[in-house]
Amino acid sequence: MRTVVVTDPPRADAASARRLGELGTSTVHEAQGRTGYLGPTIRPVWSGARTAGTAVTALCWPGDNAMIHVAVEQCREGDVLVVATTSPCTDGLFGELFATALKVRGVSGVVLGCGVRDVAELRALGFPAWSAAVSAQGSVKNTLGAVNVPVVLGGQSIRPGDVIVGDDDGVVVVPRSTVGSILDAAEARTEKEARNRTRFGQGELGLDVYGMRERLADLGLEYVAHDDLEEE
Amino acid sequence: MRTVVVTDPPRADAASARRLGELGTSTVHEAQGRTGYLGPTIRPVWSGARTAGTAVTALCWPGDNAMIHVAVEQCREGDVLVVATTSPCTDGLFGELFATALKVRGVSGVVLGCGVRDVAELRALGFPAWSAAVSAQGSVKNTLGAVNVPVVLGGQSIRPGDVIVGDDDGVVVVPRSTVGSILDAAEARTEKEARNRTRFGQGELGLDVYGMRERLADLGLEYVAHDDLEEE
Amino acid sequence: MRTVVVTDPPRADAASARRLGELGTSTVHEAQGRTGYLGPTIRPVWSGARTAGTAVTALCWPGDNAMIHVAVEQCREGDVLVVATTSPCTDGLFGELFATALKVRGVSGVVLGCGVRDVAELRALGFPAWSAAVSAQGSVKNTLGAVNVPVVLGGQSIRPGDVIVGDDDGVVVVPRSTVGSILDAAEARTEKEARNRTRFGQGELGLDVYGMRERLADLGLEYVAHDDLEEE
Amino acid sequence: MRTVVVTDPPRADAASARRLGELGTSTVHEAQGRTGYLGPTIRPVWSGARTAGTAVTALCWPGDNAMIHVAVEQCREGDVLVVATTSPCTDGLFGELFATALKVRGVSGVVLGCGVRDVAELRALGFPAWSAAVSAQGSVKNTLGAVNVPVVLGGQSIRPGDVIVGDDDGVVVVPRSTVGSILDAAEARTEKEARNRTRFGQGELGLDVYGMRERLADLGLEYVAHDDLEEE
Amino acid sequence: MRTVVVTDPPRADAASARRLGELGTSTVHEAQGRTGYLGPTIRPVWSGARTAGTAVTALCWPGDNAMIHVAVEQCREGDVLVVATTSPCTDGLFGELFATALKVRGVSGVVLGCGVRDVAELRALGFPAWSAAVSAQGSVKNTLGAVNVPVVLGGQSIRPGDVIVGDDDGVVVVPRSTVGSILDAAEARTEKEARNRTRFGQGELGLDVYGMRERLADLGLEYVAHDDLEEE
Amino acid sequence: MRTVVVTDPPRADAASARRLGELGTSTVHEAQGRTGYLGPTIRPVWSGARTAGTAVTALCWPGDNAMIHVAVEQCREGDVLVVATTSPCTDGLFGELFATALKVRGVSGVVLGCGVRDVAELRALGFPAWSAAVSAQGSVKNTLGAVNVPVVLGGQSIRPGDVIVGDDDGVVVVPRSTVGSILDAAEARTEKEARNRTRFGQGELGLDVYGMRERLADLGLEYVAHDDLEEE
């Protein structure tokens, strides 16, 4: 691994990032063709956390948060700090003091492939955080990693400057180069979902809203009344 | 797998189902001889969710929620939708639009062996839901499964029309044919627990309430004062 | 296993235990040189639970809570009940009636390496509890274990009378013989953290607060402007 | 749970069971419409184990193998013993002495939802075994369960007398009532697979053997030469 | 997701790939600065499997192996097929018939983020395979994915044409653009390891071979004779 | 953590350790009252590995094997190296070069709570090893831990000089102070098992060998002929 800090990577548009955050993880994931989701193991540290911003990435050695200290300096207003480790680690590499430092810089949140601690304090601060674990386990600062290099987290490639969206459903990444088109698709989807919500709220069925009946019949779906079933 | 939708299966008595829901998962589980519990991996999607109803079952292919669309049409007031997958899957096969459609039909909740999404919206709707995961991962509608066939979820066999009870402790199933006797047993247990709660609240010990002292002594339990222990 | 109940083990000082509880799991873990943490799998049963006290230990057979009944009698005001099982078990060996009995005795909380049930009731009672699972699965009372013997939980050795501290970050154990010195170290650390919190709140960086810049450079950390990177 | 031993349940035909065993787990699973597989967590205890027979079921309390002792007496030549526990358990409830006793009775193997021990001895005896874990952890004999009642293992319902097939791919159950038709389907599938194996061995592609090309194109699959891709 | 098949991606040099395979996973992982390892969950399907080749990638929907059929046609002599799924899946998407088809084409092996079946047959064929699970669970062919697009597997980004090396230690990926330099580094490391092996075999210690003594002392490592320890 | 190397701890008797190794993990675990087993997650790295010896312990930071280098120097003929990490870690902290160095010193094997690499080489060397994972992931040597301090591994406390026994069933620890009595108990158990093996081999049942029939009947076990069952 090249132990490097890349400075001033280009960021996606901040207003677009904010708007994607309002639309939410699931909508954005759908809007980009069901890609980019960091999976069910990256969970909000406190219920109701919601944010979006541009990624600053840190790659840490397990049990070592030196590169988070380095990454903080690279963070600007509207960024989301994204922390991966070089191998599986549940330790709490991030806590209240980091959140305090990031809030001062206007950072919008943090996403960690490892653990987090000071959960009560993060909730009190209202600092949005997602992680794979909660752990009080403390860190050393002995081994180098990298900042603002591409990382893989939750099965997704994340590059510095990509948009990160997080809410109760988890976290999704939008590549910087596609933010504009994905935002358009997400807005369109949101409008369509609003229309569908109205229809579902009036008692319509997905079978009709999505025109599924004929296709399911073609695939061979049978309907049998319970009383006509031969009991096994 | 027979790709079939069974219509109009007989349901357990609705009032009995509701009352079992008031008594709660742990009490009902005890009342049926410590059976029927779907285990610790099926968790409430939002804290405080509580419901009961009669099962409508859907069996889905992983990553595919076509059969949930089919199942919604089979759901009536007082049902609980139960979704199993043919192999392990964490994808969010169920979300807000389904909840909207089910609420309109008077459905009491959903239990999923896979994932759920739109957690914030489900909480806001107050729609009770239990699942094995939270995941924004979206679904296709390409592969058939079955509706209202017996399914296995959380190590329990569930037949359409069985009673499903869910709360913060998880989910328990009561076979339709035994609902009456289990309700009686659960009521009796609840009364007994109330009496025991009073006794425990007055400082009595389980050793006495349950008459355990003699039996434990017979099994060979020794009491040794710490100061008489030879330190290892 | 010797099936024994050790009575009247010496306890750590109660006031020190309480104060360690106010300082919290992560601080105490750091104060004892990053040791004693029970790890990320032992989680609070309800968000916001916080306590501290002196350990009364119970070692149970899987699926069997007889020894918890025995242990309750050994608990005094200010104790925390610690329950380990002889092999992995998720069953809900502890619930509301035990909590009621323990509250009467002034017990400060419970930590379980297995499951817990009656989550809603524990939350309503405000009885602090940590566990590895939530499970409605009920217990028998057929097999002996031990009370107030040393146990291992979450990878930590716990002896009766040790101090147990729990909050949203999980649980830490402080050996009885070191409580005084660890409390001093924890107080010192809390003061230092307060000073650091102020500095971070004023925009200082960990790189400077902890004097890391030179060491990281010595280790070989490079800074490269993004625009000077050769794109892969 | 009713603590009962059901004696002399009807068994599926022994010769059919043996033949299903020769055809193997994956073929039988396919032949019954991709159902009945006990999943990837039930693994052979030694590589190359292979068997088939009629199920005798035992339902045990965690950490307790009393009901396996009871079940042995119910086993006949050509049976496979199937052991489930009432809640998750990794303990080694089964070992060499049980295997010795079962071999004498002509039993064909064992499938356990918990752990197994004496792995080296089982391999030396050539006694086929599948389990969810290997564990030396010993058992008590204090709590009743049931024998020859329906159990759920690996997400499948198993009734006494059903056919159990196991090999390196894991274990599949065939309901007794369908053994004849499933055997026919499995033989047909085996013949078809042999023909396909020949075709694949001659360099044909699944796209042609299964006639997939047109359907994939209809679904929208594009082919793009790498050199025509715009590089991201 | 763009449902596309990219044809004729450039491959890394075949001879270099073969040589990296001889050097093995752990050596190659070290040679590229401890990066590229697919982690401990991707395991050889049969003990002793060993291979290397250039990646052809397939991205499948869970429970659906249509894209593996498509990918086979894109495979050439010396390739290794790499299969990822869009969400977690343990199903056996790959088995003996695929292996037969790939062997005819001279393909060197397969790496799957999901499950595999026909384990006994793969071992008998000597077809090298790595996977996250063994599962007999069968697949449908209903949903599109992509072939020869970049995928993430085991926390690593893999591009078509990259070198894949697998042995009993698991799988490592070497980006195509760096194969030459990594091969040089791996050869150098192998020579150095041979020298060190000789030294270790003569009784030298890592403390001396790697010159660690002074640094560990500087870090504060103490040596205390057991008899000088104050017993806790 | 005190970063200390304790030299020359007293060891258990070497001949007793060897004999315990011949008796095997499961027998020794039973002989000490079903205690001391490191659980089902610590598995042999190669099938058939078997050893016993006196523990030299190393406590490492995750991702860092500096203390294994230190520990090697403390190992003597007949020792088994036991490696724990301060938090969960799957990295391959141990491989072929360490095994070479330990073999020269007459060390009997290694047990790791983390990962191991160079599996093929360890098997070829015949060096017995148990671990929680196989991983090629490499290590740094930057952070201190301790050698020959008590550690917890697999839920068991291990002190330097204790006896470690490993085979295909996993690993058990015998405290040094009890080795003599446990060896006697294990020999007695082995003789009893031999007698029981003979009886089981002659067709006797555990119900009779262990005199279980009356007790099970007292507990309420019923026998019901299948044909007398009312079918559900």
C-alpha cells in the first residue's frame, strides 16, 4: 500500500449531495440501477441519523486510527469521512473527540467499516455516524495507511469526492461523475413513488400498478382455492 | 416448488389472535411449552413494535419480491404477512409502499426472514415489522414462488391461518388448531406471573417461589463461604 | 466444574464503582491500558442504559437458568449480576421477574453472555441490562452450575467483587484489586479529555494536539496533491 | 413441547432411499423443484461422507443429549438419525460411542443441527455424519425432548420416515409421500445431466444447450467490445 | 447496473500470471504491500487447490446464474472466472457442468463470492475453485447482470484481465497494470524468504533476523523473570 | 496492558502433557468436568493435527505479530505457543517461517485466536496448528503486547505453563496445578469408555449402560406407537 495523503481531490457538487441526502439511501440506490449500497452490516449508530456529503477516505490498519487524525485535516465543510480498514476490525477507531473536531469543520458525518465508541455522546451531539460495530476498544497510532485513495467498504468502491448518502436504511455511494444524472433519476423516482403511494393508499395493488398479472400467469403461477387442495 | 397461490385458507379466530398479541411473545411461547419462537435473529424493525394476527405466507426467491405483490391481494383485515425466502437473503424485499398497501387492507404487520427497507417511514407509519436485516437493496420481480403454502421461518413451521404474535422479544407462531388451548394456557400463565411478580416485588426469591432449594441440594449444590475457599 | 456457591466474596468499594460508572465504559477501558472490555457483542438491551457495580457471577448450563435463581440470593445492593454460560447460548435466561427481584435487592443491573427477554418490561422498569442476544426462548432449571466463581465473558476474566461498568458503548470489568488506581487514572483521563475537547472544539487537530506530524513523516507518510497524481 | 417417543413410524422404501443417496444431494434437490436442502451450514464432518436413509428424529434441549440415547433404540437398519435442538447450540451432543451403537444397528448416518465430537474416530469408523459445528463440549442428560416428532433443521421440515440424503454438498430431505416420484425425476435429471455433460465436454455452451441467447437479448443484454467502451 | 457483456478485455501476461501462481497467495499479497487479498471468507473448495490466471468477471443476481453461462463464452485458456453477486448469497451458482465446460476451454479455475456445489465432482476433476460457501441450492436464469465489468469481491476491486492467484491460503488479485513490478517484487521476496528460512532452520530468531530487539526495547518492552513477579 | 515478557514460568510436567495429548481433547475436557474447551471456532489448520504441550502465551495487537517474534525466544521443547489478540482479528499473524523456527526449538504446536497462513506449508511440515481463521493477510511489527501473561482464548483463561491439548475436536486447556489429578481422571475415563465401547459394540443401549430408563420415565417421557397417534 502506498502510504500517501492525497490533498484537494475534486468533490461532487455540494448542493446535489445535500439533495440526494434528502431523497434518502433507498431511493438513491434504486435511482442508480440498484447499485452502490454498502449493505446491511453498516448501520446507523443512532436511530434517525441522516446525512449526505462528499467522501474523504481514510484507510487504516486494524486497531490503529492514526490515519483518521490525518484525514480530519483533509475534511472540509460538506464532506463525509469514510473509514475502511485493511482487514476486518470491530475496534472503536472513532469517538466523541473526532466528532467534535469534524463538527467544527462543518463535516456532515462519518461512515466506518469498523467500530465506533462514545455512542451516547455522538447521539447528544447529533453527529451522524454509521458503522459495522459499536466497541469501546481503543486504538494506537503506530501504523501508516492512506487518505483520499479509493477504498472498498461494504462491497462498494468509494473514491474521494464521491457522494455518500446515509439514513436509517444504511449508506449508499454515488460516483462523482454520475451525480447529476443520478440526481435526476432519483427526483423522477421520488415523483413516481409519490404517485404510487397515492394509488396504494387508495387500495390499488402492485399487481395492477406494475402490470404484473399477465407476466406471472405466463410464468405459470396457479391459483387454487384452499378447499380444493388435496391435503398432504 | 409448486408455484401456487392458495386462496382463502381458514384463519384462526381474530379475537383470540388479538388477545394473544396483548399477552406477548414470551408469554405465548411459554404457554405452548416453549415452542414456536422464531429465534433471536428475527428482530423488530422499530423498537416498541407489537402486533398479532393470522398468517398469510409468501415464499420468495432471493432478491425477488414478486410473490409479496401476489400475497398482498390475499391479505385481509387482521392478517400478518409472513415472508420467507428459498435461501438466505438479506435484501430489503419490503418497504414503505407495501406497508401503505397493507395498512389500507387492515393488515396488522409483517414478518420477514430477509431484509426490510424504508425503516424511518415504517416507524412513522407505525406499521409493525420484524425482519432478519435492514437493507436498502432493491428487488426484481422475475421468479415465481408461492403464497399461502406452509413455510419455515426462524426454525418454525408456519401455515397460513396460524396466529403470529410479535413484540420487542421477537415473534412466535401458534398453530391454528391449538389457538384456543394456548390462549387459555397463556391467560393462566399471565395470572400466575402477576402473582409471582407481587411475590418477587416483596422480596421473595425464586428459590422459594419455585421450591428449588431441596432439588438443587439433591443435585449436589454446595455453599462455601469465600473465606473458607482455598485460593487457587 | 465444581458446582458451588461461594458466599460473601469481598466486593470492591461501592463509591468507587459508582464513580467509575459515571466516567463510562470507554474512559475506564482506556484508563486501564485498553484492557477489560467485553467486546462489541455484549450490547445494551435498551438504548441509554448505564450502570456500575460489583460483580456477582453465575455460570449456567445452556438453556438453564437455575443458577440465576441461586445467584439472586447472593446479590446485595450495588451489585451487578454477571451471567456466563458453559457454551454458546442465545436463550433468554433472564427477564422481567428476575429484574423485579433484583430491583428489590438494590441490584444495579445485569450483564449476560446469552439472551434476555421481556425487553419492553426491562425498559419500562429502567433496569439496566446488557446481553449478547434478545430471545423469548424459555429456560429449564435442571442442571447445576456455579455462583461467585471466576467466569470468562466477552473474552475477559471476571471475578466476584470486580467492578462492572456498562453504558451504550458496552461493558468493561475492573479487577477489584486495581479499582483505586484505575479510578485515579480514569479521573485524570477525563480531565485531559475535557481539555482536549476544548482544543478540538476550537479547531485544533489531533495531529497537533497529540504531536503526531513528525512521527508520521518519519514513518514515511507522503502528501501528494490530487492534481499531481498520475491517474491509474 | 410434548415429551413423547413415537415408535414405529412408517418409513420410506429403503431401496429408493439408497438409490437417492447414489444420485446425491444436489441432484435430488433439483429433482424436487429446488426444495428440501438443509442449507450451507450443515456440513459433512469428514470429507467424502455420503449416505442416505430414512429419518429417525430427535429433538434435544441445548447441551443435553438424553433424547439421542432414547432415539438410538428407535433406529433400525437403513435409518439416518436426525438431531435438532430447541434453540441454537454448537455443543458436541454426538460422538464415537453413539456411532458405535448406531453401526451395530445398521444405521446409515447422522445429521445434527448442533455439534459433533470425536471427529477422528468417526472418520476412522467411516460413519457418515453432518453437523453445524465440531465441538468437544460435553452434554448432560437432564431434560426431556422428543423422538420421532416432526422437526425443523436447516430451514426444512423433517418428519420421521422421510428420506435423508447426504454427501459433500450437504443434506437434503425428501418427504416420504413423494419418494417415488422424486426418484423418477432424479433419475431423469441424472440422464439429462449425463447428456449435457457430454455436450459441455465437447465444447458446447450453456447459452446454446439451454437455449438462452434469445431470451437474454430480449431482456436487454448488450455486448460491447472492450475497445469500444468509453473508459470511466 | 448496466446489463452489458464486455468482450475481449485486455489480459495480463499469461506467463507472468502462471509464475505468480507458483509463488502463491501469501507471497504475492506481501509483494504488493499487503494489498489485494480477498480475505478469510473465500476458501478453497478442496484442500490443495492452486491456480492462477487472468480474470473474467461475472456479476450475478442472488440465486441466478444466467450471467455465468454468458461469462463462460468469454473465457479463454488461462483465464480464471470470478463471480460476484449483487447482494449476499450462499447459493451454489456453480457446479460440475460449468467446470466441465470451463476445462474444455482451458480455464484455470473459478472464484465465487457465493456458493458452489458438486464438491466431490470438482475435486475429482481437479478443477480449482474457491467460494464463500458450499451449497446444493439451485439457481434460476431469469435476471441479467454483467460480464467483464469491474466487480468487488472479498473487499477487493477486480477488473477483467487482472491476475487472480489462489491456493490454500485463499485468493489475491494483482491489477493488470502492475503485474510486472509485482512479479519482480514477489520473486525478490521469495528469495529473501528462502534465505530467512535457512536462518530460522538454523535456530536464528526473528528478533535478530529482523533486527527487532532495540526497537522493542525503545517502545518499552520489559523482561521480568517469573520468580520476580509479584503474584496477583 | 503491561507490556512485559515473563521469562521462565514454571511448566506443567512434560510427560503428563504428552499423555494428555494421546487421550485427546474430548476425553480431557470430560475428565475435568466439562471445562477448559476453547470452543468450536478454534479449528485445526490441517485435518489430523494432534499435539499437546505446555503453554507459552503471546498477546498481540490486531494486525501485528511483533510479540510472536518475542514469544518464540521464550519457547522450549515441549511447549505449545498460544496467541491471543487484544480485539477480534482474522489476520494471518503466523506462517511457515515461524513454524520453522519453532520446530527447531522442539515446540509442539501453535494455537491462535486469529488467522494463520501458509497452510500448505504447515501441512507439509507436519506442524500442528489451530486457529480461528485462515488468512494470507500480512502483519506489521509496530505495537507491543505481552508474553507469558495470562490470556483468554476461546472463552478460557490460559496461564503460561498450563497444558494445551489439541486434535481434530479442537483445543482444551488444563491448568498446571491440576494436571496430575486430571490425568488420573482422564485415564479412568478412557478405561471406562473402552468398556462402554465394547458394550455398545455388542448392541447394548445407552439407556441401559447409563441406567437412564427409570429417570426418563420419572421425568414424564411417554412412548406412543405411531399408529395410535392422532394425526395432526
